[in-house]
Amino acid sequence: MSFMKSFAAGTVAALMATAAYAECEIASGNVNVLANDFPALKAITSTAAECTGGVTIAANHNKDFRNFSVQALTPNPAEYTSVIVANSSIVPLLNEGLIRPLDDLVAKHGQNLGKNQLITIDGKIMAIAFMANAQHLFVRQDILDQVGKPVPTTWEEVVETGQSIRDAGIMDHPFAFLSMSDWNLGEEFVNMYLGHGGEFFKPGTAEPAINNEIGVATLNMLKELVSMSNPDFLTYNTATVVPIWKSGNLAIAQLWGSSGGELLGSEGSAEGVAENTVLAGAPTVAGGDTPSSTLWWDGFTIAKNISDEDAEATFIAMMHGTSDKMVEANNDAAVWLMDSYKPGPAAVGVAETATGGADPYPMLPYMGLLHQAIFEELPDFLQGNESAEKTLADIEAAYIAAAQEAGYL
């Protein structure tokens, strides 16, 4: 969508927007937020909960939130007044008509929002973005120095460097990425496929276009990477990998930029880990020049099936949750889009990935079906149980069945 181009441009140019908010008092209403579970989002909801008056404020942080957000917003009244979403997780809510346009609330309470915070779809503001994100490399500079290798800029160099670390007897499993056999694994395929220059669908259609040489190359590179990872790689999500990094048992990882602040901090880290952690842009692959990653925004929505009073209370609370006060107290927790954000070391990886020309994650109504088919079929290949060609054929067949059932094909 046209918004994504302007979002990417805004991220490259400044990694910030404009916002200024006063303290928060709400006369009445109920606020109940559903969100993913990581520190940056908890900072927002805990700040929103500071609002006083007759309002009640609650939040549910759940890493599986996207699996039940549609179900939760379908009743009237909805179970939640707001869902914090990203590029992909907003699409099912849009498809089902479960979130309301925010133009009137923005006019009344959000005059200072920056343009690249306004998620505008078909001419209506449907979400307010507050942070940028992307997956990129985290490396241990001291370990790279031990094997005489620079920070990798390509996935081929990641494999080569990982092998050097293994050959030197430093680590048996020097690499990790978010390869849990759920949405995370699908995202690793998406990242790598885009890095290879692939297109997911035939132009202007919902017909899949991944069963090709680029798909094979993508799978083969992913298999090389998991060979550098722990045999338990299918259990690796952010909550798993971050503690392993802090323990000092990884040398290279591809993680979300929103983990940067935590991993650059020394709290809970083994001696020498945090001070030697370096963030870098996502690598390219196969001689290409596009980072193998996707650009993301996170933002809040307001449920449709709630009262106008609760909608306004929720909007005011979330504006306070994303205020300068929150940013100043949590500057390094994310790459924030508010004017008080001061880009620091934690922003380097996201900034380099954005300036390198990474593509936004596709905001297409049927992309979620392809994403799911990918992560359901990929484990057999990565575990050596079937060929790349068979896996791609299985992904294609699973997607086509789901897309036909949904009416896209």
C-alpha cells in the first residue's frame, strides 16, 4: 500500500515523527488492550495505565495474540477495546471489519501526530504507528576478533564465519535465528526470499509464485543456517534466543531490532557479552543488494464493536502510552517514531536495514495464508525429511487450498 513507501522513507530519513502530549485524565470509560509480549509494548501499556479519573485500564500481553485477535474483537461488545498490531496482524482485523477508522479521534486528540504514524488505508486512518522494527544481525565482536573475521554483510559470510567459530572450537552452535515452527519460521523464509529478489504472488493476483529456483535457493540457505544452530532450532523464538545470547553461548544471531536495547544492557548478561554485542544491518544474499529482512511498524487500533465512550477513552490512554514521557523513560527499548526519541546504538541495525532498501512486509489479505503454509511445511525440509522441490510443492498446494476456501482464488 502507498503508506508503506512513505513509512519506509520516513524511517530512513529520521526514524522519528512528531508528538507532544499532556498528562492523562479520562472522566469515564473502559480500556482493555491486547498486545504481543515484549518490553517495548509493556512500556506503552504500563504508561497508559497511569491515566486517572473514572476510567478502568487493563492489558493482556500474549505472544500468541494474533491467533485469537479476530475472535476477541468479533463479539459486540468486543473483549478488547484496542489491539496493538503490526503490518501483518492488522490485515485479518481489516478483512473482518473489526477495527474503526480513527480520523475523528485523531482530529480531536492527535493533532501533533506525524504523518508517518498515520496508517491510512483506502483514505481512512486505521492505526497509529509508534515504532519501527526489522530483523537484523547481532554479533559478538570479541568472538569475531578471535577468528579474524569482520562483521558479516552477506548470509554466505555468516555461514563462513560460523564455520570458522566452530572449527576453532569456540562454539558448536554459534548461530541462531527465530526458527520456531510457527509464525517465526515463516518470517525467516519471507526475509530470505525477499533477499533473493523473489515475488510471492503472480502480479495482480493471489496466485502463488514461490515454487521456483528462488524458492529452492531460499530453502537451501535456511538449511545451511540451521546447520550452524542448535538441534532444538524449531523451538527458537525471541524469548528463547535472547537468554541464550545473554548467557554467552551465541556469536551471531538474527533478531528483532526491538531486542537491541535489552541485549546492549548488562543486566542479566554474562561477563563480556553486552559490551561486545554489536548490531548490524540484515545481510544480503546470493549477490543481491537487498537486505534479507522486512520493515515493520507497530501501532495501536481501536475496536469497532465498542461504545464511542470506550473508543475515545482508549485512544486518549494509548496516546498517553505513546507519549514523550514513555519514550524518555524507555528510549532504547525500540526505534520509536516520536520526536523525543534519540536514536542510539540500539537503533543501528534497524536503520542500516532500512537504508539498505529492505522491503516492507506485504500487507496483502492473502499473505497470512501463504505465511502459514510456509511455516507448516518447512520443518520437514529443515530436518532433512524431504527435498526443497517437494516442500515448495507442498507449500503451494496448502496455500491454494486455503486461498480457495477463503475466496481469494
